[in-house]
Amino acid sequence: MESWDVVIIGAGPTALRAAIASHDSGANTVIIHQTPGVTTPPSVAGLAASLGETSPESHIRDTLAMGDQDTSEETIRKICSSAVDIVAELEQWGMIFRRDDGGMPHLSEAPGHTSSRLSGAGDSTNRYVTKTLDEQVLKRSIQRRVSNVPLSMIMDNGQVRGVVAWDLMDGVARAYQCKSVILACEGYQGLWTNVASGSGNAIAIAIRAGIEPQRLTNIPMHPMVIKGTSIPIPYEALSAGGRLRSETGDDIDPLTNEGDAVADLRFMDKRETPWFDTIRKIILDSTGLDASIDVIPVTAGVIHTTGGVPTDQLGRVTIDSGKMWATGVFAAGPSASTGFHASKVLPGNLLLHYLSTGATVGHEAGTWAQNCQFGGTKIILQGLEDSRKKIESLNNDDGISVGSAEARILNQAKAFISGEATAESFVETGEIVSNSIRTTTASKVMNQELSTALRIIDLGTIVSSIST
């Protein structure tokens, strides 16, 4: 059994930023994730920051305007106020930013913002951010355990004691004893795309540990997803001369589009186009359309989610309606429900949320871990044995095949989001899939069928926790 101060579950920008902060606080830190390498989320927009403004107040007001009764002004103020420092930090670490004529980071206009506020690198912002953070993780020699699917979070009287994961490469269950856990995995958008794009693994293991999630049905839609794919066109394309239009040619407000449309990138400013070469190539490869001469059919689609486990201002996971803390458990980014986002997300605030909350929880979890002791060895070993039995039980002739389970839950998810299925039927499907899925291949080593089954079980766990 390995022992670490802090175990981080995730592979994207949030997890990487949390690992940096945890390590820098002095904690012995490891990252565990089910993918073979780091995960770069699709670039839906750049990084929103009030650069060139006297204060973040306008950004705060714009974010509040997108909120609802469940959003937290305190959280919004905290995160929006951290944006300029985040940009400066990334720049110091070598992030490639698009520049204006004065040498400052270029700021693009975006729907919902009263000022030009999107910084970044065009359609490659998330790729460059992830690369920059990954380099900092490597520089610090932070350990990673790749191709390890977290199965359970071991709790002892409300305090975390460890994590059990399935090692896909070796085909064995592994236990990780720890003092703190940071949930910083991808969201559960795989329900509307494909299971590999987001199974909400960290949210699922929190649910299985008895933590109740929040706002799972507040599912934001990106207005410019290329039809027939799960590829978004970033909002910055509109600032560069692109347009979102109805099929009759009328301009559409991206923040209100909920259906089919076309993205017209034919008349983008030639000085801007080098920053959108990647998305142009992706459009050509995925659809055969040339963005310089063709309009691109798009639709509103799910690219990310904002529901998750509830946290307080320090990223600590709360239980019992916020009255208590699940001791040693922290969450950030796509795994957390912080009160920053509503059912609509202000462009650029998604990446800002990932980086700001990642830095906060990394510091808090690392600091906490240095002031408590390891424990729960016996209960961790019991959890390890339970996980072995669970994996063994998946391989038998009774139940739903992996292919059928995947089709069933994805079809029901699409019906739910379109209003054709009730929450009750969606929940029922999640429960059936979670409890009945079976694999047909006995091998435990590098078994893609088993890997997919575990992702489907995670999605089923999340769906079965949706409030009806």
C-alpha cells in the first residue's frame, strides 16, 4: 500500500494546478487518473480576466448577471478577482499568449462581457495551458499513477483515509493511503457525447462514499458544436469576424441559441486567422468543409458540465446541507459545485474556474495534510478486497452487455436533455446500468471492455443521483 499526504484524482488543468499548489505547500503529492496521459479539455473559450481594467468589478457584475438563486456572490468575487494573477502566473511559467500591438495579452470580445476580456491563444488556449502546467508538474517531479481507475474513496467516520483504484495496465486493485483527497476529474459530459470524453469519475466515487452532489441537471450548452461531432468552435472566432447565423441568414445571439445554426467563418480578419488554424483543420478533417468558403453546420451541445460535489470557499467538500465537512476531502473544477456557474456559463469563466479552484484546493489540502496523521489501514484493506470482488463480479453471463449499457444510458441522456424523458426514467436507467452491466472478457490486463464498463458505471452512479 502506498502512502501519500495528498492524492489528486484527475488529469486535466484543474488536477495539474492543484498538484503544483499541493507540492509547493510541502505535501507529498501523487496524481491518479484513468487516462494514459494528461487530458486537455476542448477550447470553448479563452481565459476571462479583467486585464486593462481598474478593478474586476465589471467582470464580477457580468458573471452575476449570468447567475441564478444558487450562485454565490462571494465565490464569484473571489474567483474573478484571481484572474489577473492567474494570467501573470501562466505568463511567468512560459504560457504562449496572443499579443496586442503594445505587447500585452490580446483581449477578445465575447458574448455576455461588457469589455474585451478573453485572453489566451485562439483555438489552442487549453492546449497551451495544459502543456504549461504539465511542464511545471514535471519540473517538481510530482508522481503520477496513470491508467488507474479510482473505484472508491475510503471514509472512516466522515474522514478520508485513502483511495482504491484499478490498475488497467497490471490488472490489479491498488490502495493509496492518504490524509487528503482532491477530486479534480473531468465532468460527466460523456452522457451526451461518448463515455470516453467524461465519466465524472471523481464525482461518482464521492457519491459512492455517501456525499450528495448538487446541480447535476444544470447542464450548460455550447452554442457552436460542429454537427455530427463533439467539437466546439471557440467563442473567440466571433470576435475575429466569425458569425453565428440561423439557416435563413439572420444573426443569432450565442448565449440564447439552443438549436441548429451555422457558423460563418468565411470573412474572418486575415490577421486573426493564424490563431484559428487548428479548428479550421479539424472542421476540414471531420466534415470535409473548408471554413474559408463553406458555412459550418453547428448546434447547441454539451461539452462540459458544472454540477458536482458541494464545496465551501476553501474547496472543502461539505455534507449535511453544508453543516459539516467531509474531513480531508476537497474538490475543484469540473468535480465541484462551487456556486460560480449557473445553467449558463460566461465565456472564459470555465477555464478561470478550473485554474482558480485548483490552486485554492491544492494549497488547502496540502496544508491540512501536514497537520494530521495517517490512519484507517484496516478499513482501506477491506475496501481493497471489496473492490477486487466488485471487479470479479462484472465478468459473468448474466446482466447487460457493455455495448447495450452504453447505448441505453446515452439514448436516455439525450432524451432527458431534450425533454422527451423524465428525470424519474433517467434515474431508473442509471440505477439499472450501474447494477447490471457485465463484461464478457475475463482478462484484467489492458482490457478495454472493462475500462469502458467502469466509465459507464460511473455515469450510471451520477445519473442515479439526479434529484427527481
